[in-house]
Amino acid sequence: MIISNLEFLPDQKVTRHIGLVQGSSVRSKHVGRDVMAGLKNIFGGELVGYTELLQDSRVEATERMIEQARSIGADAVLNVRFSTSSITAGAAEIFVYGTAVELADHG
């Protein structure tokens, strides 16, 4: 499965536009991470626990989008975008979406 933030792929021909595919993951903060984040806010520095949490969420959301694309016969997902939103105090959603397509001469 080819995943790209480009609207088209060089040297590839799109033979069929299948449609929008998406994936999301909602995660909540962990009390231990909040304590460390509070200390980092005082002393400065990267909030590593939150960075890891968001990275895990991006991976999970992307895997869900890819699975949806596979289930409808796509070879690639183009023009992929990520979005983040706050769901409630202490919880955030990572949302990824793109255009599922079929490519010429691709598996």
C-alpha cells in the first residue's frame, strides 16, 4: 500500500478514484505523564511522554486508514492529512484521512 501526502505520484497513473478513507484514535492522558509534564512546564523541555502518546496514536490511526483502503480495493492513499482535536479534558483524537485510489500496473 502506497501512502503519500502528494495529490498524485510521479510515474504512476491513477486508474480509479475509490473515495475518502479515514482512521482515528482517541487517547487519554496518563496521571504519571501529567506529573512529568507539570515538571517540564516548570523547568522546560520536551514532553516525551506526550510525544510518544501522540506518535502511537498516529500509527494506530494510519493503520486503521490503510485497513479501510485495503478493504475497498485501493492500491494507494493519496493526499493524506492528519488532524488533532481535543475531545474532552485529558483526551485527544488523532484523525488521518486521504483519497483511496487504484493505480495502473500495481499489485
